[in-house]
Amino acid sequence: MMGKLENKICLITGAAQGIGLATAQVFIEEGARVLLTDIADDIGKAAVQALGNKASYLHLDVTRPHDWDRACEWIQKKWGRLDILVNAAGVTGHHFYQQNKNPEQTQLDTWEKIQTINHEGVFFGCKLAIGLMKNQQTIGSIVNVASRSLAPDGSFSIALPSVRNHTKSVAHHCAQKGYPIRCNSVHPVGVYSSLWEQLIDKSVDPQKYIESVKENIPIKRLGTASEIAQAILFLASDDCLFMTGSDLVIDGGLLASSSPQLQLQPSAKLNLA
């Protein structure tokens, strides 16, 4: 049987690990050719070696327009088109400080770094994808990986909801112009990935910390990168050709609960020392 993405050409940012890598694995299993991009070159190149001949790697800092231009040129020379873009690169504020910072404490340089990576990176990617996809005969798909707000982290809480809004703007623009491009967003919350290494306070026991977080999730477990990758596959594939401008929340039931905000601080019920 043919895969859902047979012979599709895909670019994934933040693909060296976590959700980006899991998405690349699923896409290749479904028949796609995938360009993995990241700034973690050693990890990314190793991932490509493991994934086989349908995977390629290119250094791409999503905050640098020149890197996006180079990726565009690489795709045009190698494959001549782009069918799917997955903007999976992102950071939390914990990449720049040890604990959550509220709007009063967050420094301007931290704020700007997080907005640039999480929002402007998506802006650049969508702009590139529109340019490549708009004159193609096949329907292109852009999937932006965002999140839901993490209230204590002021800089992070504004960056990712802005991705949701930009997704809708791109979807509306492409529809109005008659471009064969769909654009949707995925919002994972409570998913264990490489970002959790930044979220866990080094002064507490990691496993107890994770168990404490699970208490706040209705289905009492963390999600996995491969589960998010399956949702991205759905949005990228022809299974949902009538779907554009939508945001797909994957949070273990948090949004449906009476307390929909995931608590990232350890539960007071547990002794985490």
C-alpha cells in the first residue's frame, strides 16, 4: 500500500530531536522525502543517518532570513518543489533562565529572543512556503507547532498564541488569493520532549516532578512526541483537504477540565527534595 505522503517533499524545522524528529520519522514511513533542519548539526546529521536515504539535513537557524533563503534554494535544486512545511522549532523561556519569570521580571533581551525564535521563525517559514507552493498544481500544507499559554512564563505565553493567530492569517490570505495552500496549527501541552529538560528544576527529583505534573492532566500521563507527529501527519496529508486555519489542541483533556492551565510548578502534595 502507498503511504499517505508518498513522494511528498517536506521541510521540518527543529527536526534534530523531539516532536520535529518524531514527525520526520512518521513522514518517511508514509513515503515522504524529508529535509530535516536544525541548529544542532551533529544530532541532526546523526538522525539523518538513522532515517535512511529519504532524509537529508541542512543547518537552518529559523531566526535568520539568509538561512531560509538557502533552504529554499536547496529544495528547488534538489527536488524542484515543496509540498509540506512543518514549523516545529521552538524554545521556552527556560533556555535563557532557570525558573519561570513573570511579566514583571522578564528582561527585554529574553523577551525578544523568545519572540524571534517562536514567532518570527514561523513567519519566515510561512513566507518561504507560500512562495514555493503558490504556483504548484498540488495542494501544499503548512503545519505550525505552537502550544497553549503557560501563564507564569510571560514571554513564552505570548509567543505561541501569536503563532496560532498568524496561522489563521496565512490560511485566510492563501484562500483569498486562490493559492493551493492549507495552513493549520497544532497545540501540544503536557507532552514529554527535549524541552522538558529545561522545564525541570535541577533542585528536585526529575521523576517526582513529572509525576506531580501528571496529577494536573485529566488522563494522568504525559503525551509523547510520536502522538503529536501523528496529528501533524493528519494535517499534512490529504485526509483533511477541507481543513485550513484550524488549531488542533492535544493536551490530555486539559482544555476540557475545570482547571485547564497546566501547572509546571511541583505539586505541594509531594516532597520533591
